[in-house]
Amino acid sequence: MTDERSARPNILWICADMLRYDAIGGLGNRHVRTPNMDALVEEGVSFTHAYCQNPLCSPSRASFLTGRYPSATRVVANGQEVFPASERLVTKTLSEAGYDCGLVGKLHIAAVFETVTDSAAGLQEETTRVERRADDGYRVFHWSHDPVNDWGEADEYHRWIDREGVDLRALRRAGKIPERLNHTTWCVDRAIEFITRAQKTPWLLSLNFFHPHGPWDVEIDSVAKFDINSLPGPLFRESDLLMQNEYLREVDFSFSPAARRPDDLDDWVLEAELGGLSRLTGPKGKRFQAGYWTTVELVDRQIGRVIAALKDSGQYENTVIILHADHGLALGDHGLYGSGCRFYDSWMRVPLVVAWPRHFKTGLQVDGLVELIDLAPTLHEIAGVPIGRQIQGESLVPVLTGRADPGHIKEGVRAEYYHSFFQVDRSERGTYATMWREGRWKLVVYHGMTIGELYDMEEDPGEFENLWESPAHAEIKNRLIRACFDQCMFTIDRGPRQIGHA
């Protein structure tokens, strides 16, 4: 056990887009069937209070791939032209340390769409383009951003669909895409090819699912198998309409008004996520939930295929498996169905499960606060690579191995939103906001505005009672604002290493 492959583990790094923290059966969801993710929960360590650093894809992904906050990476929004050349991805570091790195599916740390304005007509048109690659360290690169757009020759998945001779758009409208044609299935087919070929060095595979992000390319008949009326439906109170549409009306969001009652959901929204969903019976908010959970179940089945391939090839016990999401999804909570600047747990709290048989704890559910920026330094330590001074996260290996207290890992966790949502009118400033979660409290500061949010997450886990303007909580609010500001300052990028006094 001294050759390079056996001395260091393989790494299967699974990121599912918009997988909510409460979408896994083994972590408490009694409605969804996820036996393969449940098995990972039983065989690994589950961080039940893991937070992403931004509610949108690119800032979050750039953050966990570097171990740095969005304000440090300068990837603060979706659609930025390039990934900054000065930033270093953990996959690049591991590839230089001897890992054979591959990617299947999304990357999304730079723009995949470009909005072009016709200055004469004043019209805007969104066009697709291939995401510009960074110095990412991936030798194998099966890039496919999503199953929706016609990427042509640039996208392997759509080239494959063309060879299959099917009309994907027509199947999607009818809610009739068979699982064998699903984008997630295609990703797993490529993943199995990568992990089962002969290897002389340890490998890392980024398996980046587009799903359960919508549209949910599952068959409508599989959604109908849910007892829709028995589902819990979104977290919603009538007070949400006032909160979202009045109090937060100046805060970035994709819809205006931002919130609606779950049963007032437009049929076109249901159909956009899954053809045929509007024709099912039952409350609309619950139908929406059923469509999402059906897609989660599909993702789970495909994860099962990858794990089976690891076991069949004799690699399972020497492979670290990481499962998480880039961010969550409102799914109708608080009346919200779009995206933008919101910091509810539906969006910010994500599942994070890490398993490595005989090396890490098994069946451990950790309640301490962690952040996705902690993934990069964790991978450094697993691979035996020094953690660079520029990394702002903290390795989770002490918790994974049982050397650290799982109930108290960090004093607090932070998320940032700095004009992250694309705005048609570039003259508008957009929203700048910071979230700070510490102990039982969650604080949201909207910079340059008088409004804010403060929640007691023990008494009010649904985040319905905003205590920002409560005189009884003024001292707590001020203390948290100071703590959040201090943490922003302590994680500022100080530039090149200091080597002398002058």
C-alpha cells in the first residue's frame, strides 16, 4: 500500500444544482425516496447546518472551488465574462499534486449566456455561448451546462441527443422524457467511463448535475405517483406577501411582485418546470413540490449507479465521496418561486455529506455551523497538499475523523450578495447585502438601506418573524452587525505576502 494510487484516496465530488437541505430522506424528509443518498448519510458525516456563500450559481461555485468568499474571488454574480486568472481552483492544485482530474456536467464559474443590446432598436437578446475555461486542472472535460438550450456542437449532451434522433423539446413539453435520455443519466454514463478505466494515479471527478434545477426532465407519470394532497406544501403565511412585496420590494428579485400565494401560481410556471404539471390535480404549491422531489429521486437513482460502479471496480473503500449543492431553492417558501437576493434557509442552507469508509466517522450528523468554502481546504488536507494562506475556509478533516467537537465548529458563517442578479438597466445600483448566521440568530444587512432582517432560528425556524425593528432585540442586532463587520474585515484579501518591514 505504498504506490501513489493507494497512498491517497480518489475523490468523487458530487454537486447537485438546487438540492435543498431538506430534500434527503435520511436527513428527515419522510416524503421523498432517496435510498442511495440515505446510504451515504449512514456511511459518512452529514453537516446539517452547512451554508453556501451566495444564493446564485457562479458566485457560490467559484467560492467553494477556491475556498474563498465571493468578495475575494471577485466572482460576485452570474454572467461575468471570465473567471479571474488570479484565482486558483482546488482542482488545479490537486492536478499539480498528481491527481487525474475530470469534470462531467456544469462548471458555471463564468458566463454561459451573453445579453447583447441593439442600440438602435433598444432591444436585448440573450445568446448562448460556450463558457470560457479557466486554468482549471481538468484533463477530462465533459462540459454540458444544462439540458435546455441548443448548444449545438459545443455541448456533448446535445450532440448525443442529436445522434439519438429525438426531439427533446417536444418530449419536454409533453412531460415524456425517459430517464435514459435525461441529462443527469448522461452525466453518470460519462462519470462511470472515467472512474472505471485503468488508473495509475489517484483521481478526482467533479460530477456536477444540473438537476434538480428546473426544468425537471422527468416523466409526468412519475410525479403522479406522489400522493400530492398529503404533501406539506411550501412554508407560507399571509404575512409573507407584505414582507416580500412591500418591505423587501426594493431588494433584487426576478419577479415583481416577488411573492404570491402558493395556489395563485401561474400555470405557465408549472409548465415551464415540467410539461403536464398543470394538468395534475391537487394544490399548485404541492404539485410544484412533487415535481421537484421526483427529480431529486431521479438524481438519487443516478448517484446509486456511480456508487455501484465504484464498488464493482473495487475502488469504493479508497474513494472519498462528497455530496452537496451549490445553493438551495425557494420552492414556494414565503411565496417565492424565482431567484434573487434572499437568505432564507431554503436557499442558503445546503446538504453536505462526506464519506470515506474506515477513515471518517459513520452515521454522524453534525449540527455545528460550516460553510462551503471549507471544502477546498478539506480537499487539500485529504490529498496531503498544504493549505495556502489565501484560502479563507477551514478544513473539516478534524470533524470528519472525530478529533474536533462536531457541535461547535465555527462561531458564525457568512454569505454575500453584491449586485449578483443581472439587471437590464445598468444604471441601477442593485442590491448589496450580507448574511451572518451565529448560534440561534440570523442577520441580514442590506447595505445603503434602512431595512434588514433578524430571525431567532430556534423559536422561528421558518423565518417568519422579522425582529430587525424590535426594540427588545436591538442589543442583539447591534452585536451581530459588529460581528459580521469584523468577520468581513478579518477575511479581507491582503494581497501579496509580506516579507519585510519596508
